[in-house]
Amino acid sequence: MKHNDNAFTAQDLSQKSDDRTFAGALSFARRKYTKNVGQADAVVWGIPLDTAVSNRPGTRFGPRGIRAASAIMDNDPQYPFGAYIFDELNVIDYGDCHLDYARQDQVASSIEEQAAAIINADNAPYLLSLGGDHFVTGPLLKAHAAKHGPLALVQFDAHQDTWDDGGEFAVDHGAFITTATREGWIDPERSIQIGIRTHAPQTCGIEIIDALTAHTMSTEDIAKRIYERTGGKNVYITFDIDCLDPAYAPGTGTPVSAGFSSAWALSMIRHLKNLDVVGSDVVEVSPPYDHAEITSIAGSTIAMYMLGNLWERRR
């Protein structure tokens, strides 16, 4: 029976949508909206926040923009995986994190507690979070580290995000790595940043492959270095969309020239399919500064590749 609004009417988690790409309820890739994670292999979750930005706001609309751009990804086999991955990978859209804009001091704990409730469910689903500014990765790392121990972080970004946090968990999208290192949520000796093209006061002991160096390497060689650095185990991937050049991601808060193309980034993600990734996020998509959904399309495709890699690993 044909039906619309698959996000609400789907009878099972693998069901395909009959919605036109321009109509219907917008969940990620038309997956079922539900708070019941019991059957889910993976949970897609939005964190609509932009109160930690140092430049342009708008990432509070990021999850909405990514979902809208993902509407076209249902029904056909997902490229480049050659299969309809939702036949074997049960994915739900959990909706958005509940945040009280009037209680900024509670933002970090709200994200952490709600993330922990998802990943600590009995079936231990994989959590793919959609930002939101990059501050949201801090409490996500804390929640994942509480479950898995210190994480090997793979960060795609134009910025190191290692600015001074004043000795506390500051609501700042440019300082959460400083906090995560000090608090032991990540292991800097097993962590790596790719695409950096700005300067920060410290590295926190994290290896950096800056953008100019990366452009002289193949994506295969960079992936090899990521496997070596992380040991391939207990990895968390965060992808700041400003890792892409503004030509490919104009809709972001702190754009920096000389970044990567969408094709380069997707090739890079594809080469990481054998990493033991325990969680991931795509952040800093800011639709108010986007044009023709360029940035939202890139963000949604990166998120889909992350799910496709998970599907392959679990096969």
C-alpha cells in the first residue's frame, strides 16, 4: 500500500518511502521518527545549537537542513554501497535534543545526558549526531568516553578547537578539544586532525595533517595514517563541514579558504570503512548562509557515508 509521511507511518524500520522528494515529513533519509531505540542499529539525532559560535550563527537550523537534503536518499540503492542499506541496518531518527535556550549553563549536561540515554540502551545503538555548532561534540565525547573509555578522535576541520577554556567546560565551539584532552575523554596520542588551515595556541598532543600537506597526499595515504595513529580501535569521528572549502560549503559559521572538495571528503570517509567507529557527528552546517542547499547536501551525504560504512562493518 502506498503511503505518505514515511517518517510517521512506516510499519517497520526498513520500509521505503513513497513520498516525493519535495513533499512529506522530513526525517533523515525518511527514516521512522521514534524514541524507541530497542530495535535500532543506529540512531540519527539532531542537536540544534548555535550559542557557542565565535562568528556567524545559524547552525541551530543545521539538523533541519541536513534532514531536508537527505530526503532524496531513500528508495534507491545508496551510492557507493550498491545496496539499500536500510534492509539490513535498522536506522531511526530520534528527533532533536531538548535544550533550554534560557539555561546556557545546562546545555552541556543536557546533551551529555540525552546522548548517554541513547548509547547506553540495552541494544547499544550507534549514535550519529547532526549539529549544531562544534561545541556539541564536547558533551558527545564525554558520553561516549564514559561508555568506551578514552577515545581516538578523528577530526575533519579547518580549526584545531584548542583555544583556552579557562579551566572549565566553556560553552565555546573553539575550546572543546582543550577540555576533552584535559578531562581524558580523548587520548591525544591516538588522535588526529585533518584539514587544519588556521593557527591555535596549542596542539594538545594531537597529530595534525594540515590542508596544504593533505592536498599533496592521496586519500588512501591519509587513511593509512589515520589507521596507524588510532590503532583502528575505539574511534570517534567528528566532521566539521568547514573542513570543506567554502566553494563546497558556503553555509557555515567560520569558512576558511583552501579546504577540500566534497568528492575528496567523501573519498576520505569511504577509506575509513574498516575503523572501529563507536560514534560520529556532522556539525557546523548553517543553512541561513547556504545557497541552493550546497552545504546541507554535503553534510547529509557525509552522514549517509558514515551509515554506509557502519552497514559494511556490521555485515
